[in-house]
Amino acid sequence: MSDVGGAGSNPSGPLAQGREFVWTNADFARVQSLIYQRAGISLHDGKHAMVYSRLSRRLRETGHSSFHEYLTWLEHNDGPEWQEFVNALTTNLTAFFREQHHFEIFANHLQSKSAGTAWRVWCNAASTGEEPYSIVMTAIESLGSNPSFKLTASDIDSKVLTTAGNGIYRLESLKGVGPERMQKFFLRGKGANSGMARVKPELRKLIDFMSVNLIRDDWPFKEPFDVVFCRNVMIYFDAPTQRRVLEKIHRVLKPGGLLFVGHAENFSESKDLFTLRGKTVYERR
């Protein structure tokens, strides 16, 4: 590991100017390596400012005076700070019913099977819960008010999972839901909670929230899934990591099961695993 004062680790021009902490190219390279090993995330070189901003908070929280000191401490400890490190570098952009066409295809798929079919679905980028709740709203609309349906909603970021489990949102973030769904699926806050809404218990009871790291081999699933939502996750992985994760998803998805991916993701090179069935929707071979 390069020392902060070692060759090639001097701050390069603008990296050093106006910073609370010294921030070097060597520090950034160490962060790149650590987050890749821990979460499979490939940080490209344009992420310097984002990484500095987010990890500076961790330095303040842990009382370290430099990135070199913080990263060295992190490497020598296997405690809860690793989760905070991953949380800090995970991007959580989400919205209710994002990529609407997916929910239309999903609804048609649910209705294509006989009534009473038991469904097991996995959403592996649950973030703050907007996607999982959109999935279960679609399931109730498609299958009826008490469906035989279970959603496993996972994320690598523990803090967003807590938010998702609480199911409380600002009204302005619910614009994509529409008035009918608001009436059916949410409870509006009053008094001190005015401007907020909580998902109704009948949605929450259909979801199991859990932490799952996609690049690790300790996935806790014992039964295969009918559908997997893995949207806007693979864009953070390099090609070999993408392939490994796709192979593992293939193993936990039933033959003929559907895989929903993000609008910028394309897995046509993995035709041995999945065939394209619609716009960013794949079917397991």
C-alpha cells in the first residue's frame, strides 16, 4: 500500500485545493480497490468528488484526520464501519413505478398463471422501498386483495433498508403513485405527520426485507423465484462481475422466470442464460 507521503501519492493539483482533508490519487485508488473487493462496485475515475464528499463524513464520524489513516484502520478492522463505508458509496436513486412499462409486463405475467398460483419474487435493489412497494401494489391489483405472493426485498445498504421497512414517505415523493393508489394503499399523516404518508399494513406484510451482498456466495434463498427485479445494479459492476451475478441469479430463478433490469443494462452476451423477451426484460433459459 502506498503511503500518503510516498512516491506518486502527492495531491494532484485541484485535488488538494480547498479540502478539509488531504485527498490524493493514491487514496482514491485504495477506495476503488476496497469497494470493488467488498461490494463489486467499479468506481470510475470521474467519481473523485463524490467519493471525497461522502467519505469525509466517515472521517469526521470516526475521528480520523486523513484518508490514509482511515483506510488503513478500515483494512485492519472487520467491524461495523465496513457497512458504513459501503453505505456511503452506494447510490440510491429510486421512485415509485419507475420504468412504468416493467410493471405492465409484470402485471400481465402475474395474470397469465391460474388463480391461486403462489408467487415468489425478489427485488435485489430495494433502496428506500419505492420499488418493492410498487411491486406489491401491482401484485394486489393483478391478483386480488389477499394474494399468494411473497416479495423478498434486499439491498447491500443497511440504512436504506430501515427506511424501506418503515414505509413512510413525503407526499411529494408519491407523485408517481396517483390518487387512486394513494387512497387504496397509503395512510396520510395528520398533525405533526402532515405532509407524510405510510404504506398500509397489507402491503408491508407481503415483503421480507433483508441485507444481501450480490457478489458474495452466501445468498440465503432455499426456494427458487418466479421473478427477479435487478434494476440499475449491474451498471456499477464490471463485465466479469456482471457475469458472475447473472449466473447466480440464473441459479435462483425458475426456468421461464423473468428478470427485469435497468434501462441502461444489456445482457445480450449472456444468451446462454437469458433470452430477451421485452424492453429490458429477460427470460431464464
